Amino acid sequence: MQLQQRINAIVKLGTVLSQLNSENENAAIVTLFEQAKANNGWFSQENVIFACQNWSDALSEENLNQWIFAYDANKFEVVESDVKIIAVVMAGNVPLVGFHDFISVLLSGHKVLVKLSSNDRLLLPYLTKQLLIIEPAFEDYIFFTEEKLEHFDAVIATGSDNTARYFDHYFGKYPNIIRHNRNSVAVLTGKESTQQLEALANDIFRYFGLGCRNVSKIYIPKGYNFDAFFKAVFSWKHVIHDNKYINNYDYNKAVYLMSLLEVLDNEFLLLKEDTGFSSPISVVFYEHYETQEKLKRHLAEHQSSIQCIVSETGLPNEIPFGKAQAPNLWDYADGVDTLRFLLNL
């Protein structure tokens, strides 16, 4: 397929994604939402729809053209003898978390061999069926397997630090991108507006905090007053109605109380002072900083643990409040340029 043919099909898939909303009464879509939730209790209809709408917005022709403009256009026209099979091992922590890798492989002109996470095994096959209706030529480019991965030329694998060690051992002899645990942080000054803090609440609570782009830690100046922060996050109080979330909140609260650890609590979110980055579900860590310059050095030293820096203080590579869960196509996980990797195989 020619590049423009691939782009046209992906743009049309974006239109299909825009139709996956709560107002759609199509029986297949209603069933998809129900089955996704049954398969993974964290996949609420609200979060599945949010993921689909984000991808719908991202897959515009304008965005796709802007994305590929940074690369040598000739490399997208792959002759049959140079087409590679790319094994993609997907995580399942948030809906469609591996979709960017999937689209990247197809856009690059290569074939994708997908190994789904058992936690997200319904959404991508559904979208693949829609894509094949749009462009049947993709049928020879998309494969799924539940077996041991074999007969591939390169691999993109995403998992925890523990699974990444396994990936390193098993896939080390192949060209690869192997992603580890990362978390996102926010930097506050105490001068944020209510609107900014409410946007930050979205960065914290969307997907129940399970994504690597969710803010799991905030940096605050000495003497920071949390009143405005707690008032702003109250818009997410509805998370207490989710059984899985509130069970985690109750458990973590009990553990901290029995351990005599000091935490701040608003009855659905716990704030704990901690130097770590990966906070448990329903918990956000916080740490004080002395100066912006010292904080800048600290963040640079720990960049391998950080996915996003949410801030509006002029820090390098920061993103605005509320944008953590709406990355551009060219915002690559772990800062590794997936498309360049694929085009240079």
C-alpha cells in the first residue's frame, strides 16, 4: 500500500472511534463496552469512551501529516522485500494503551504481530475489524497471537520493571524498544488558579491513576497550603462509587494508619509525603522543593523514572495542566521515537 492509502484508512478509523460514545445505541458497541468492563473492572465506560475520543481527535489527516513530516518521506514507501514483521507486546493498564504502537507499525509500512494483554483483549480486535472494512489491504499486515511469539524481525514490548527484565532476556537479540515503569509528576508553586488545579485533578484521576501519564507525585514549595488543591480535586469525588477504587483507598488508608504514618485525607484521596514516584492507587505522593533550580536538577537526575512533567513554571519538556492524558502522536512513551525506530529497520 502507498503511504496516502494508509493515511486515508487511519483517518477513517478515527471517524469510527468518534462514534464510540455513550449516546450510540448500536448493539455491538453497547456490548463492546459491557464486555470490556467485564473483562477488566478498571475499564469503566467513561474511561473507554475517553480513550476512544482522544484517539479520534488525534487521528485527523492534519495530525498524521504533521507527525510524518519530521521524517524522510521515502522511507514510508517500503518495497515488499523490505517489509518487516514487528511483534508488539501490549500492556493492559488503560484502554488501548498499545494503540500508538499498532498505528505506528502500520503507518511505517511494516506488518504488526500483536500479543494482547489479557486485561485489554477486546478493544483493539474490534477496531481492527473496522479498519479491515475500511481498507481490506491491511489484512495481510495485521496478526494476533496468544501463543509464544515467533517469526518476527523486531519487537516493541511494554510492561513493568519485572517483565522488562524478562523482555530484555528474551528479545535482546532483536532490534527492540522495551519500556519499563514510569510515572508522571506535577510541579506546583501555590499560585495556581482553580482552573489549573481542576485540570491537574484530571491528570491524577483519569483511568483511576493507572497510566504512566497519570500524575502520581506532586512537588510543592515549603509551606504549601493544600486547601485549594483539595477543593479542586473534589470534582472527582465520584470515584468513591467505583468498588475497585474505593477498596484500594480503604486498604491503603488502613495500612498507613496502622503504620502510624501521617497522611492527608479528603475521604477519597490520600496525600503522603514520599520521595518515591510510583504511588499506590488512591494515593498521591508529595515532596517539598527549595528552589526551581534545585528541582530542575532533581528532575533531570530522575528522568528515567518520569514519563511527563505537568507544570506551567518553565521547566524543560513540561506540559500544561490537564494535558497528560491527551498526548500528540509525536509524544513518544519513554521519549523513544517509535516511528524513527521502525523506519530505520
